[in-house]
Amino acid sequence: MKIAFLASRAPVAQTARAALIGRYGDSRPEDADVVVALGGDGFMLHSLHELVDLDIPVYGMNRGTIGFLMNDYGESELIERLEAAEQEVIHPLSMHAQCRDGQSYHALAINEISLLRSGPQAAKLRIKVDDRQRLEELVCDGALVATPAGSTAYNYSAHGPILPIGADVLALTPIAAFRPRRWRGALLPSDARVRFEVQDPEKRPVMAHADSDSFADIDWVEIQIERKIGHKILFDPGHGLEERLISEQFA
């Protein structure tokens, strides 16, 4: 089995990479059967984005903090663990955004796409789903759309629901909603197209974030699942995303 070892810049991750290469060798990602990513969840997301064109499975080992997308770190019996690993395929969100100056952007996000106010005043957002206006005005610090795989991240911190990995839905979650004060968000079909339109953007500027990519002075954003892309993530048996998402609700 040809393995490519990637590691975050953290010293503990770099040390782990050197130790594993000493035992198992190292291949270039384009020549490998599997990539082992060493770091935290942020590095795992970075690796999946970087490897999107290779269609190669990624097995993460935690050398970071939370490690929700990672397996436990261990140097022994790695080949056996990789051969026994269970694969999850997750589809990212696709974002098309236009800024106030007319520039357009496209980005992909595995966890969520969020809009956040970038000035002292609350944002005002109009929300449309599949071209039908659903909320004329949401006054808030922001809003986000999350996949099941990303539902335990920022979405959960914003009091959004944890979604089972097999759920064919997306979470639309407000962040510190002021009006409507009691609106807690919505669950949408996974093929829904969500459009946020920024109201009064000069006075109430908004930024858009797609995982680690950020775009300022947003005029509008459209979000939907990109089914042409499937990220392959490997987990130790019994510790896949489905089990982790269920366990997180009882933590």
C-alpha cells in the first residue's frame, strides 16, 4: 500500500509524520493509494480541499485538538487499520457570491458557509429558497448553511441541530437573531438552493466564509450542494461519522 503522509505545521504533527515515514515510507499524493493527514480538523478540511482533484481517500490521525474528523493517533499496525477502515463520502457546499463592486466568487465548503456582519451594526438578510422568498428580513449577527458532516461545528455553536450523516437535509441556522427574535432556523432538503441577499450593505456590511475562504462586502450569496464532488474520508470501524454524530448529542 502506497501512503502519502501530510502534516500540519504543528511540531507534534511534524514529529509524527517523520516517525511514520520512517516506518512506512512516503509517496506523493498523486501516486498514493491513500493519504494520511496528521493534525486537527482544520488541517483535515485543508487536506480534503487540496486533494479534491485526486479522488483519493484520506485517513486522518489526530495531532490537533478536537479531532472530530480524525482517528486516534498510533504508529503501529497502520496498514491493518487502513485496510479495515470504513469510508464515508461527503459532498461539499458550493457558494456563488457577488460583492458590492460587482466581482463574483466561487468557493467550496465541507462544513458550512456562513455570512457574518463585518461592522458595528447587525446585518439585515433576505432569505430565498429555490427562488421563493421565505424570510423578508432577518436582523442578526449572521446566518449559515451547514452539511450533516459540519453540523457539529459552527452550526452547533450557533444552536443549530446536529444532523445524522445519512440525513438528506441541510441546516439553515441564524447567528444571534434579533428579528424575528424567536426564529431558530430551518431544515431544508439537501438539493435546496439558498440565497441570502444583504440589505443596506453600505451601512451594514457582511462577509461570507466558506470554510477557510473569506469574501468581504457581500451583495448576495447562493448556496447548494455540489454532488459532482465526493470527499472520501476513512474511519476506524465503529468510529465513523454516523456514530460520532450520535454520540455528540449525548456528550
